[in-house]
Amino acid sequence: MLVREGDRLCLEARAKAEPAESVITADYYTQLPQIRLTANPTSREKHPETPTDVTLDDTDVAKLIECALRHPDVNMRYVVLAAIWNHAESFRQIFRFGLDAPDSYPEIRKIVAEELDKGSSTGKAAASNPAKPSEALLPRMPLPAHLRDRERQ
């Protein structure tokens, strides 16, 4: 995390993200969840004398993730995907949404249909001819020594 104020460098350290208390709007109608970014105390970088933190609300986080997903560097996109893949319940929610996407999301419905067709056609091809090595998901492993004699018979 790099925090600057004009030309002055306030903080350069690995970020630690943690939930912060929600803020209630002025009309007392909405609670805004927040995330606090602080310098990770275990990082090797020198920390400033004055504690520095950045607080993001849900809208800020959405903009941040959208920016990361559209980033020209593929590594930035994979970081977001890895975070989702490593959180099974989030992955489940996205998967369910894809399977039951409303009509207002025709692109998502089309992508899901195409991928399901690919999966079913690949599965049928592999099941109909399991000996074909070009379609195998994993390379064939050699038999253990105690079973090699049975193969020759």
C-alpha cells in the first residue's frame, strides 16, 4: 500500500485489511459496511510514527474490484479470481447466479449455456472412448510393480 499526500510519502507498507464498524447515514436509514486498511505490523517496511489508515465503504470496494477486473495486467484480474476461488461460499453464490441468471443478463446466460455444453460434450466423448490418451484429463500412470504381471497375461 502506498499512501501519498501531494509529494509527501505518508506510508509505504504491506496493507492489512480488516472489517471496520459500519457507518449509519445522516438519515438513519442505511448502514454502510466498511473496510479499514492499515500498515501490516509484520511487514519489513518502516512504519510511520503516526498510525495511518484508509477506510473504504462498500461503494469504494466495488469500484476497486471493478478496476482490478478490468485491469490490463492479467495478474491483477487473477488476484480477484483467486480470492473468490479461495472462498467457497462466494464461489457458490456466483455459480448459482450464473445458473439462474435473470433474463436481463443475456451475456451471462449465453456463457453459462456454452460452458455447460462444452462440459457435457467433453464428458460424453471421454466416457465413450476412455482409452484415447489425447482426451484424458491426466496422463496414464504406470501400474505398480505387483500388478505389472497381470497386464502381460
